[in-house]
Amino acid sequence: MASAVETLIRGTITKGIMKVAEFNRDRAKAPVEPHPYLSGIHTPMDAELTLDELRVTGEIPAELDGRYIRIGPNPIAPNPAAYHWFLGDGMVHGVRLKGGKALWYRNRWIRSTKVSEALGEPPAPGTRSERFDTVNTNVVGHAGETWAIVEAGGFPVRIDAELNTIAHDPFGGTLHYAFSAHPHLDPDSGEMHAICYKGDVADTIWHVVVDASGKVIREEPVAVQHGPMIHDCMITKNYAIILDLPCTFSMKALIGGHPFPYRWNPEHKARVGLLPRNGSGGDVIWCDVEPCYVFHPCNGYEDADGTVILDVCAHDQMFRPDALGPDSTRVPFERWTIDPVARKVARKVIDDASQEFPRPNESLTGKPYRYAYAMALPDGFDASSPDQTLLFKHDLVAGGKQVHDFGAGRIPGEFVFVARSGATAEDDGWLIGYVIDTNVQTSELVILNAQDFEGSPVARVHIPHRIPPGFHGNWVVG
């Protein structure tokens, strides 16, 4: 448990502690070797580009009318001595598809105060979090707007159809505490659900619901301990699923000047919470699970016997040393069966190969589903030097998986499923994502036929530079 001294520090003299942290951070020395997240495949882009009429190999389906947008860290003026991959200035990369053509590629920094100053621009308008305004983790379309989002207390940023920052916007002033990098859309109600935390609040998280019009209608507090880092969640018909796992805020790391103060905490009990979607924080059904860390579940649903099924990529550990990025050694794809009566979680490995960024056909979010798509990770999982070339398609009903190999030196990121209009089969549609070709330092937006997963891409949109590895993105219609 947090000591009384730590509670006092966090509650009353945070500004003083932050000055100590900043002092120690400023004294840190740059690593002798090139920073692994500022060099090689991660070398940041140094300019905003607009490229029109992109070259295409294959044929872009005429039905695809929208933008594939992905965000990630791209620091504008990094300090190698105090840089963590998760904290870089956000940059969005997008390709506009319409009428069977790739109309443009654009990349734009999200205008935080720091970025605007570096570019010699006035600050972007809007309401910022009191702690930070860097947004770099996900991009979603909701309520007719496009939102760049982040966790730990940062507020969303609205961007326009050409990826320019419009405003920092806590959903029209209806968000009061925090948002998440991973809200999940209920396909029936049109509501977005998220489990949210603030870096300076150790004892409370929130279940936040944004309605179909883009207004927050629920911010239900849930009591926790130690300030857990809760990156993602999931919803089912009746529950919001909370992943309260042993990666928590570290005062020691913060005071020591480490820019990302979250560490593996063996004293923090690993548990999964089932919060009734309209219930109070005190109604959570907490279920014990073996210690691990989950950045990303794929999907979840309720079984006929009352148990809850949750499919996840489960890291064996996270941030044990003073890592500059994720440091797990094994990340299998697992099925968790959550028993609300016994209050236990049974873990079963679906696929032992390390993998991440699992995505389903999201029209089935919270419902039984068959197919899951995930990006392979290299053995040992070194996120600073990705070298895997594979994408997986899991059949969760018949068993087994298909593998799409992009070829030597061609590194895929997260791929998202886009359904064909009028589709009746779950996998009738396309998978879309960026692939970096490290052989020639270029990139492609690749479109796969999900029903011919191992076949050649339907289309490859050529981008004549390397897009650094990023985090998350989505297909935004129109």
C-alpha cells in the first residue's frame, strides 16, 4: 500500500516534487549508444508533408471512401537523456482513399504547447489538462469528429479532415477528470466506454461513457490502490471490464528523474473487475488473476453459463527495470474465462507466439466472435528493434491461425478490419495498415482481403519515406 508519506506527497506538494524530478531529469546524461527509440527504424520525421496522387500497386476497392489514420510518438526536439517512447510528441499519418484512388498522404504533429512553440505558432485553442497536453496514442472517429486521444489524464484533441489540429477539447467541456487511449464503441447504442486514470490520482479510476453525440454522460469513480496504469479495457453486454494489473505509479522513479514513472509492482494484486455498465463503483466484481500485464484485449463477451470471456495479449512483465519502452519477454495470445461467482480468472493460451495489437471485426465488440487479427512480435520482444514480418488471423471457433508474411525486412504495424458494405460473413472485408520496408526506407499502406488472408495484397499505396513505428489508428469514413 502507498505510505502515508507518499499519499501526502501526491496530495499536497506535487509541485515541489515535480521540481525535484525535473532537476534530476536535467542532470541525466545521454546514453553512450544512440537512443533505441530515436534511431534506426524509430528515427523521428522532421517535417510535415502533403503528397498527392500516390502510386498504387494493385487495385484499391472503390467502396473504400475514407481515411486510414494512425498516430504515434514523433518528438520534435527530443532530449535523449530523458526520453521514453510513450511520451513523444504525437504525429498523425493518414492516407485518403476515394473512388479507387489514394488521393493523398499527410503527416501532422498534434499541436501541444511544446510543438506550437517549436514551430513558431500560437498555441492551439481549447481546454487542456492541468498536467500535460501531449496526445500521441490513438485516433478515433466519433460523433462526426476525429479525435486524437491519450491516457493518464490528458484531454482529447479534435483534428480536421486533413489532420490539422482544431482544438484541445474535453468533449465540449463535459469531461472532468480523464480519458483513455482505448475507448470501445458499443455497436448497438453508439456509446463509447472507457476506463480512465490520472497520473496524479492513486486511489481512483473512472468509468467514462461518451454518448453518440460526443458528450460525456457518465464518470463513475472506482476505488483502487497504488495508481495502476490501465491502458485499455473491454465491454460486454452488461459489464465494463477493468484490468487492474501490477504496473503502477512509482514515486521513486518520478523523483529519480525518470520521465515515465510506472514500474512493475509485485505488491499490487492482479485482478479483473466486472463493473455493471450502469452500476456504481462499489458494485465491481473483482476476480483474481495471475500476475501479468495487458496493454490490449481483443474482444470480450458473456457466455451462456454466466462467465465472461476475454481474449488478450498477455505480457509476462512490464517495466521491471528503468526501461525506455516495453520490456516483456513473452506475449502469448490468451483466452481468459472470468467467473464472477468464484471470483477467479482461468487463463488459457490460444497461441504461444508473441504478438500484439489484436483487433476483431469491431461490429462485434462485446459479442461472441470468431476471428482475431494480431501483429507478430519478435522472439524476446524488443520493441526498439522490430524485425518481425508477420500478421496473424486466428480462428477462435475452428482453431488454428493463418499467417500473412509481408517479406524480408517489411515490418507491419497494427492492422484494422473494415467490413464490406452488406457483408454477412464476419471476415468479409479488408485489413488495412502501414508496412515499413526497411530495405529501402519507404512505407506502404497495405490492403488485404481478409477472406484471402495469406494471398497477395489487394492494393499497396506507396509512400516514399519511412513512417516510424507508432501506436494505434483506425479507418474513419469520409
